Amino acid sequence: MRHRKSKSLLNRFTGWRRLTLVSLAKNLIIQQRIKTTLAKAKAARPLAERLISMGKANTLAKKREAFKVLGDHALVSLLFREIAPRFNKKTGGYTRIIKLGLRRGDNAELVLWELTELKKEVKKARKTKEAGPQEEKAPAAEGTKEKPQETKKPQETKVLEKPPATKKPSKKFLGGLRNIFKKERDSL
């Protein structure tokens, strides 16, 4: 009996379970939002929250502790430089779990596990074609005579007609392969 045992075992050996949780925490730091099962997200949440709290302290000792868990200098620097400063005003609750529904194959409950303060990506505006190719070439050729610009006529929209349907051959190969491999229904 597992009375008063609060740790989730995730049906793994100790080493495998630890690596699963560390892998989830690493991916959360890198991608800031991952899709996983509810049990794994709940089990890995304390580890991720502890790592972000270490990042808020920003001391050499805390960086070494975080490196023990993460095992990658690039991840530690990402955690301490970009992720942890977003949570300076918070004392906890750095991640959230949003339920998505059940997985089709094994009916496991899927969730979206993400940081509460996501990095906002600035979208670049697309460049519109304001200057045509003729206008770009005009300043380069200053000594030549300029040709009068032709007025562009609005393009007429052509109504596309459907191509004529191709007729299938009337005679099937060997009377149709479907008939050869057709299952005979058992009659009662």
C-alpha cells in the first residue's frame, strides 16, 4: 500500500522517471509551451518551478544547482537571462496546465503545459509592392531618353471553364481486379 506517498511514479524506474521529468523541464524552458499528458505535467511542475526560482536568485551557486539538473550551459544561460527575469514580480505559479482532451489511442488526458509569461514575438509587416520594376530602373539611367510610361489597363478576369472530363475506359482489365479479390460473404 502507498499510504502517504505523494510522489507520482509514472510507471517507470527511478532513473527513467528522473530523466523523463528533466527532459520535460528542459523542453519547457526551450519551447515555453509543450503538449504532454496530465500526469507528466503534474509530476514535472515542481521541478520547473524550482528551476525558475533558482533563475530569479541569479547567483553563481544557483547557476551551478541549475546546471546539475539541466546539464547544459546554453539552457542555464537561457533560463537565467531570458526566462527568470519575466517572473521577478511573481512568487510562484510560473507554469499553467490547460486541458486539451483525451488522446485517441490510449485515452490519456492531454494538456498544454506552458509558462504563464510567454515571450511575445513581434511579427514583421510584409512589404507591399509600391514601386514597380520600371520605377526602380529609371534613376540608374539618367542620360538616356525617358520613354513615356504606358498606362496599364486593368486586367480582365478570365472565367476558367472546367476541362472536359476524361472518359474512363469501358472495358476493365480482367473484368476488374475488384471482382477477383472480392470477399464472399458468409450466409447463415
